[in-house]
Amino acid sequence: MQVKNKDVKRLLEKYREIALLGQVNSVLSWDLNVNLPPAAAEDRAAQSAFLTKLVTQRWLDPDFKFLFEKAKVQTKLTLEEKATLRNLEHSAKYYFRVPPELIIKFSEETSRAFMIWQRAKKENRFKDFLPSLKKIIKLNQLIAQHLGYQDNPYDALLDLYEPGLTTRSCQRLFSTLIPELITLLKQTKSNPKFQIKSDLINADLIYPQPDQEKLARFLLHKLNYNFSAGRQDLSSHPFTTVLGSSDVRVTNRYQPNNFIDSLTVALHEGGHALYEQGIKAEYALTPLAGGVSLGIHESQSRFWENQIGRSREFIHILTPILHAFYPAQLSQVGEDTLFTLFNQVAPGPIRVEADEVSYNLHIALRFELEEALINNRLKPQDLPAAWRAKMKKYLGIVPSTDREGVLQDVHWSYGSFGYFPTYTLGNLYAAQFTATLNRELKLTELVGNADFGTILSWLRTNIHQHGSLYWPAELLQKVTSQAFSPKFFLQYLQKKYR
Ligand code: MG
């Protein structure tokens, strides 16, 4: 990237160290999730907290702040220089406004909470996690106060994950989605095309872990994920992480009696990873590196997982692959059955296993509970009951354990409040991008021919290469020639499931 402005150039030199420390922290966090022995939790918490302290010191370096203020008022900046400053301002806000002691305390607390949550979930004991959860909510409330907001402290937290997102805009979005989704869910539940009683998954048939692992790897290769700049490992909660511009890693997990879960996880995490691998190399270690927001990031994973991965054409090309990988288990199973299996609509307690129709209802529930917790309208100890009540209202079911209810997600143990709505945005953005892709390319034909390279190069040209150059609303407008709207997602669901 061509930077002519001297102040921006010096700022970028200083930022480079912040970005490098961030990558080192990603190595620690990847290791925490993939390899860490249980007794090492305190060691890792101290290491991460120390790195966070170094990052905070660099953000708060008076020289850095001085340069930033000087660069900000300059005119005649290029598009990239302006975007650099805008992104710096958005990230710096956290460090400029939240006291360093609070940032460090938050890092220590969440590192510890992750291990506590893991055990509490395993043992189905919400009360073991409750003290950590209370602390994390309190810390988030403090952080929100320091960050500042107009209407609702939850706005300050939402903005950390999706720039500009507010409680009010989420409420507006969910008030459109919820009734439509509940109606469609009721209709689809009784449509035999999307219902199947089958012993192929979650019964006695075993799909050995090495086979699942190999198939996940095979699909990542097909999608053009670059293994020489990445790897696939095992973790309890699948994720994608960037340890360097040429080190984008994914994880997966394998349920012995379910071949679909790890397959769709591979497509999902593969989508995140392809985004990161497609960003202009020259943006590495600058504020333009990385996907622009969690919502846009999730659009790339949901695109491959759902728009492509659960389509008729994809299941068509997948069928012989499944027969080859699981001859004993699936060789007698035809394309129609597989299509129904991949697209079953059945409301269940677990978000990550949810079908496309009910998924966003899981998010609506979390959004409403988080907003109530941050505003003290809901006490943390009342959370399991509130969770069950909302599940009943939106999905018509009640989880039988907290493990399948309030303890299922890792996010709160990480300290992330305001994160969940970006999943819904991702689904909606993905549908809007796909509508454009359909207009510009023969998408179904490309999928039918397993021509993923052409699809990927469209994504690279239009979305990936830009990294964080354009903000979400801008990118969406630029790529789709329309403002963000939930109508594309609702139309997609109506077309597929009605
Ligand atoms: Mg994701």
C-alpha cells in the first residue's frame, strides 16, 4: 500500500508492533484452545495479561497519540490512508477510554473463566460458572461506561464487534425477523421434504474420527484453502484464527455418530479462513489487515456453509464423495435423503446445530438476554430460567439441562457481550451477497461443476482483497448496489423452504 503522508507512515510503523503483539497473543490463545493442559490455566492467564499490558502501553504511548491527532486533521489523504485512520480511531477508542487496569483485569478474568466454563459445562453445573459470569458482566458494564454511548450501554459493546451497530437497530431487525421465522418454522416443521426419521446420524452408526478429519481436509482443499499457510486442528469449539498473514488456522471437532457436523464446520471455518487468506498481502500488520467486521466475516462462513453447502447442487456433487469416504455407512443412501438430512428443520436446543430457519431465533434470544443483563433488568442467577422461558416462546422447546441451555456457548466465558448479533448479520449479509452473485455468475451451474475457484475469485475481487478498507455498510452497498436489508435472507428462506 502506497503511503505518502509522513505522519500516517510513522503511525503505521508504530502500529506494526501492536499488530505483531496481537499475533503473538493469537498464538497463545490458539494454544489455549487446542493444547493447554488444565493445570496451566493460571500460567496462560498471566502470559496473556502481560501481552495485553504491552499492547495497552503501546496504544497509550504519548507519541502514538500525538501522531494520531496530527494525522487526523490532515486533508489530501488517500482512500487507504483515511481508512487507516478511521480503523485506528475505532480500535484506539477502547484503549484511549478504558483504564489500563480494567483492560488487564478483564483479560485475566476471562482467561480464567474459560477453563471454569469448560468444567461447568461438562459437569452441567451453572452455579460453578455463575461467579465468573457475574464478574464478567460487571466488567462489561464498566467498560461500556468508559467507552460511552448515546442510548444504551449495550450499544458500546455492540460497536466493538460491528462498527456502528446499536441496540435499537438490532431491535428493529429482530422485530422483522422473529414473527416471519416463527411462522416459517411452524410451516416447515410439517413439510415432509424437510423432515426425516433417520438412523444415519445421532444413532448407532459410527463415523470414525480419522475419516471425518480426512473429509474435512479434503473439502478445505476443494475450496482452495491454502494448507501451506494454515492448518486444521482439534478443539472443543471450532474456530478460525489469524496468527500471521500467512498463518490462518482452522479447527474442527468430530462427533462419532454424526458425519454432518464436522463437514459443515469445515465449510464454515473454511469460509472464514478463505476471507483472511484472500486479503491483500500489502495490508499485513496495518489497520487494514483482517476482515472488516464480525458480521462480514460470518457472511463468508455462512456463504460456504449454507448458501453453497446446503444447496441441492452441492449435495449432488457431495453424494459420491460421501459414498467414497463412508462406504459401509452411506453407500446405499441417495441424494434426496442426503439433501433432507442436511436441510432438516427441527428446532433444537443447540445454536450451532440449528437449521437455517430457527438459527436466528437462537440469536434473538441471546441478544435480548444480554441486553437485559447489561442493563440490570435480569440477574445473572435468574439467567437459566429466563433462557428456558424464551426458548419455549421462540422455538417451542425447553432444554433439559443447562449444558444444552445457558452453558452451551463459549462467548460469555471469553467476556464477549454484544457478539451474538453479528451471527445474524452474517446470515443476512451472506444472502444479500448471494443474490448479487446469482445475478453476475451462474452460481448453481458453478456449484454443480464443483467450480469453486470461479466463486472464490468473485469473492476475492469483490470482498476479500479489501480487508478492512470499507466498513460493512459501505462494502455491502458497493458490492450489491443496495443498502443492507433483511429481505434477501427472508426471500432465500421462503424460496427454499416453502
Ligand atoms: Mg463463525
